[in-house]
Amino acid sequence: MLLEEEKTMLEQQMGEAELTHEKLMEVSNRFQQVLHDIDAKTMRWMELAEIG
């Protein structure tokens, strides 16, 4: 699954009212990791674009 797709899926899951506190924390933590990964990959792409 692509990171952007996973981000969208996680956003949808966080909006679900029936999530337990534990599941919400799990989804929230994964969401933060996905955002970090997207940012890191975007920065790397920008660095490579400057070089090329």
C-alpha cells in the first residue's frame, strides 16, 4: 500500500466512533509514523531534484 493511501485509510479509521481507546492510539501512532515517512521521502526527493 502506498503511504498516501495508508494515510487516507488511517484518517478514516480515526473518524470512526466505535474505536476503542487502545485502537485509536494504535491508529494514531501509525498515522504519525506514516506522516514522518512521507515527509522524509519528500525531503529526499527534493534533495535529489536539486542535484539533478
